[in-house]
Amino acid sequence: MSDNQHKDIIDKDLYEDLDEDEMRELIEEERARKKQEELEEEKKPKRPFPKWVFWLIAFLLFFNIAAALPSIFSLPAIDFIRTSAELMLDEDVQEYRESIVTVDTGVSTGTGFIISEDGYMLTNQHVIDDREQLWIYLADEGPVDATIVEEYPEIDLALLQIEGDGHPYLELAEETSYLPQEPFYFIGSPLGFSGIANQGEIIGEASSSSVEGSVLLLDAPIYRGNSGSPVINQDGEVIAVIYATRQDEEHGRIGLSIPIDSYYLKSENE
């Protein structure tokens, strides 16, 4: 089957082959557990206590519970939550999360990420295409209004801007450079949540029936709402933007992303 014969699944149809109710329940349980831990920690008298010991105990408890969950939930869901929980403690990932936004159009939600201190951000064009509104939720506030600066439907990207200065932002790589099986992070708003981090590997490149130019193929657990999530390399730079999934004969369901090179090419020609 040629690349152009593949069906790319975009917008709210991004998904992996597992039940979304299971995923939502697991995420809710994990968030409730962490909230309860925070409340209990606030009630304790202040005394010197190494944070790493606290987190070690928390993770041991979590993994012991998780060991019993495969009989109840699917293994992909367990792996997704386990990886996300681990990444929440990574200092680099915590910093990246501050630049991630949720894009609410009144019809659906997607992901975006800030690329400059003065509030410019990227998301998918299909995320904002059928909007009834355009609200942006930052890491600690929202909603705020956004202005559409430019749309690039040929590569399914849109440049937005919110007011203010001093916004945390992600650096764009100078070019889309990578190695096969290179690991990456991605952060977004899957299944109605926000700031959910996970990781994957880059498979390679291929053509697409839905956008111009080549796209990066990703081995990663991408879900509904991850449209617009940044593909962040090990140097903390964005090399691509997730926009779709595809069923691949060799790898199963994979993610598709727009190389940052395509954005540079379009923006320079405007």
C-alpha cells in the first residue's frame, strides 16, 4: 500500500485502541491520589524530610497498586499512566509543561504551545477551523482570548497570539533533525485533561494524504486532544507538531507530526 493510500485520522478522532473511559478513570484516580497526598502533606508539621524519600515511597505504593491493575484495565492504559506519572517528576518536563496550553473552540479542545515570550503559539489549523469561540487555557490561568495571526491549512498549522509578555515558551529547533528510534517527549490535553506528558520514538518520515510535504512517523500513545502537541527532542527543542494518527501495517497505530521545517518554509513565504 502506498503512503498516499493510508487514511490519516485527524482532529477529535486521534486515538489508540483502548477504551477512553478506562483512561479517564485511571487519570482521575492518579490525580485524586496526588491531591490527597498534597493535602496530607500540608497537614503534617514542618520538619526536615528529603523530598526524594517521599516520592520514592509514593511511587512504590503506586507501582504496587499498578501491579494488580492489569486484571481490571488494559495494559496500554497502565503503561500510559505509569509513564505519565514518572514524567511528572522530571524537572525538564515540568518546565516544558509551563509552555503548553489547551485550545478550547467551544466545539472541541486541542493542544497548543507557546513559542515566544510575547505570546505567539502554534497549534493545528484543524483544531481552530470549526470554532465557535477561541479560548486559551494556560498552565495556571484561563480562559484568555487569542488572536489568529496566520493559518497554514496546507500543513495543518496555525499561529496564534495571546496578550502579555514574559510567557514561558519552548524553543523551536533550527531544523527537523533526528535519528531513527530517537526518543522524544510530547505534552498535551488528551481526553479533556491538560498538561499530560508522555514519550515515544521517532520511526522515520513518509508522505501524507492530508498535508503537503513529508511527515514524521511516531511510535507513541497519542489520544484525542493531542492535536497540536509539540514533539520535543532530548535537547528540549520542538522538532514537529502532532496532528494525526495512522494505521501502519508494520507498527500498528502510529502518530503523525508536521516537521518544524515545514512551518519555517510556509512562514518565510508569507
